[in-house]
Amino acid sequence: MLRELSDDPGRWYVAAPTMAYALSISLTGIFSTSPCETGVPHSAEESEMHSLFANIAGIAFTAATLGLLLTEDDLRMRLVHLAGLSIVTFSSIMSNMQPEYRGIYQRILWAGGLSWLTVSFAL
């Protein structure tokens, strides 16, 4: 898959959001979010950067999975992309519906995204 993207410059619509996702998810690990407990000192600017990159990662992940879902010829890989898109959608909706479990849903998003990247591009 990765070789196909690099050999076909016309598939930028898949490569660009995938690279944006990978970079953004990496940057969310560099910038810390605010702690769950109140009164614990933290950097508000760093928390804002974390949120910004998390939002960019979500949008880029959705764009990449949707682009691949719509253009993939292999049925098995289309199912992988559909599963990735479903994980993002489900986790995002549940995170907003149940804010007390937001951390769990964020970890599902992270694990699902990493799994999708591995299956889509490394295998």
C-alpha cells in the first residue's frame, strides 16, 4: 500500500491526510492535556496545543479512511478502512455522550488508529 501511494502521485488525497494524522497523533504525545484532578498545576497553552493536534488527527484520520474506503479495489482492505472509520465515529460519539469515560474512548481511538495504520500500510 505505501509503495502504491509513493508510486502514484495522483493519490495525494490519501497520502496527505494519512501523513497529517501520523504527525498530529505524534504531536499529541508531546503536548500534555490538562489533568483530570482539579487544582493540579498544568500549562494551559500546552493543553490547547494537545487539543488542536487531537482535532487535526481526528479530521485527517477520517479523511484518510474515507478516501481509501471509496477508492480501494480490494474488498478485504475496504473492510479494514470501514472498520477504521467505524471505530473513529463510534468512539467520538461515545466520548461526547459519556464524558466520564472520555479517557477510555480516547484510548480506543488511539489503539484503533494505530491498528488501522499497521494493517493498511505495513502488511
